[in-house]
Amino acid sequence: MVPTKQRQVSAALRTPKASLKQREEPGHQAVPGTRYIGGFLGIKYCPKCHDGVINTDNGICIQCGFEPRKTSHIQEYVDKIIAFSFDCANVICRMEDNDISSEGKKTRDEKWFKVLLEIIYFYIHLTDRFAFGLWDEETRDSVMTDIVEGTIPIVAEQICQEWPEEMVDKIKQECMDNFVNAMKEYGSYQKLSAKKDEDLKDTLFWEFGKNVANLTEEWPNPASIIRIEGIVTISLKELDINSFIEKAR
């Protein structure tokens, strides 16, 4: 099990932006948190192979056979993960508070990026955890791959898009390595939460809250952990993991 304090993004990280930017290229319309869809003069390019064109009659890529309409629920879910992660990170890190020094804002923004990623890791873990036993192996591998690829590297790339390409690639890889460590850690906790009078230690939500509190340097304040748990729990109701699992079966 790897402590969260070791799941750190490169020290080169400086003041990430507080929102995703839509990246646009000639002839393509960027969709936040996704690959390219849309196009020039009504042509829709395949979001999977990028080169093929979507047949307007059957909605299938003429080059690779991919059918985006079948995965629309996955993209919708990916967008929700990103949106709710941003919202929670903003609240947890008190991004609305501008009454701090420029150096303080820089430090806060660095913490915000790490908190944002930790929340994304947590949402993905919960999705995989709840889907276990409900999806067959092929569905699980396919859907979870789409979710991971549509969130972690996309968010990292968009936030750091103005940096040199080699630095962005390094951060994206570090984020993916951190994700693997997070999945190992969160998967080791058998209980989601503790019952009344039970020890909170080694329960999923408590350890997640502690990880995030560590990132914001608020530990060992139990009130901070409870606050973090509450913020993320509210967003989980809107994320509605169980409904997504049913749609993706």
C-alpha cells in the first residue's frame, strides 16, 4: 500500500488553471474531457481512430467500425466525473477565497490539482468496485478503460496544455502511476464505512478523506476528514454510479 503523500505530481507543477479549456484545432470542435468529435462542414470524425468519418446513415465509423452512439452513456458519465471532481476540489480547497497572497494562491493551486486527481481516482475506484460481479470481464475491461482514458490523462493534458510537450507527457504518466497506486490502496479496504462505535481506520471513505486532508495539510484534524467525506458524498448522489452500471451492462 502506497501512502497518498507519495502520490505526488512532478515538482515542476506550477499554478494549474482552475477549469478545463476546450482545445480546438482547424476543422474539429473540442469536447471538454473527450477526444475530438464534430468537424468541418458537418463532417463528424471518429473519436476513436480520429481519421475515419462517421457514416450519417448508421452512425458507424467507415474506417474502424466504431459506433460512438453506443458509448454516449460512457462519455456522459466521464463528463460527470470530471465536472463533480472539479466542483469538489474547488470547495475542499476553498478556491473562492481570493483574500490571500499570490504565493499563497500558488501553493493552494498546487494542492488543488492533487486533490482533483485524488477525487477522480476515488470516483473511478467506486465505479469499478460497484460494477464488480455485475459486468462480465469483457465489459468491465472495456468500460473501465474508456473511463480511465477519458479522465486522468485528458484532465492532466488540458490543465497543463501550455507547457512543453515532454513535461506534459511526464505529468500524465505520473498521474497514471499514482492512479494505479490509488486503486491498489482503495481496493485493500474491505468496508466502505464504519458502523456506529466501530473503528474508522481502514474503511474506504475515512481513508480517502484522510488522504485528501493530507494533500491539503489539514490532517490530523478529524473535522476536516468528515468535511471532505461530506462534500464528496453529496456529489456521489448526483454521479449516480449504480444507474450508470445498469446502462453499461
